[in-house]
Amino acid sequence: MAIVRLDGLLQRAEIPVMRIFPNSSVFCLAAALFCTLPFEAAAEIDILSNDRLIEAAKANDLTSAEALLLRKHNVDVRDENRRSALIIAALNGNEDFVALLLQFNARIKTADKFGNSPLYYAAAGNYVEVIEMLIKKKADQNVQNRQGLTPLMVAAGEGHLASVQMLLDAKADSSITDFTGRTAYDWAERNKRQAVIRFFKTSGIGS
């Protein structure tokens, strides 16, 4: 059962891990955890809280990251929030770090425990260079997080016109609704993002 707390656009969903103790023997907790992972096979993921690549991503330390990757370090390792180095770099708008990870074939189709993708975070931060790089690598513009929010919705709700324009140019679907029934236009209207509202209307989107 999911316990969902709505906090505006950057909502979080806390998904409890079920612990099962049949006949006093403990089932594998890792297996119970991995069954909730979005997109990726559990066998292909390492989850480490103090991994060196994760720490380099948080510090935007390109030199250390490149040295690790040249030594065949797992580019898709994730932290305790299931954030890969690519998600962390996109979240912080570190375009050079994103470019480095993409050079080493970092997984694009990934999300953290909240269901937020690298493209979602880039759109939330209005990091248009990162958005462009991810789109060129075929990132899914319409992927929804655990509350049904898409990158376009968060960009519209935050009033990031440049990100909205770039996502729509890449054929993001403005008709998708989140789990409350709101579209990207609705989020712009709800948060009174007038520039985005005007752009939507001139583009034939919304009322």
C-alpha cells in the first residue's frame, strides 16, 4: 500500500517495504525493495549510500567522476533515494557532469524513489541545456512520477517558459493529466504563471 503525501508540484510518495516473516524465517528484504523499483531490473542496479561516483556527482567533481568511469565504475549506481549520478547532476543543473555521464552511456530511463526522472528535475530547475541533452538522447518527455506529474507539468507549474517551449517542441503531450486530473495548463493556471498561460493559449493549449 502506498502512503502518499501531496506537497505541491514536487510531491513525494513514501512506499513502505513489506517485511514478511512466514514460519519465523525472514524473506529477502532486498527482493521486497527491488520489486518497487521503476523502469529497471533489480539485478542491474547497485544501491550505495556512499558510492564515490554518487559523491562526485553531488560535489560536481568532474575529474574524480571521469577517473572512476575510465576504470569501469558502474555509471548507474544509485544512492539510498535511488538517485543515479545522472539524476543528481540533472537535479543540480550540472550540464558538464550530465554530458560526461551520457558519454559513458548512463541510463536515461531511470527514476528515483519518488518516480522523478532526470528530465523531470531538469524541467523543474529550468536547466534548458540539460533538457536539450536528455531529449537528444531520447528521454521520455511524457514519463509520469508517482503523482502523475510530467516534466511539462512541473515546468509549467514553476513558470519556466523556456523549458515549456523546449518540451513542447520535442512533442511533449500537454493533454496528459496527473492523478488529481490536472494538465500542464492547469498547473500554470493554478500557480498564476501568466507567461506560460499566454504561451499555451497562443499555441492552442488550454481554455
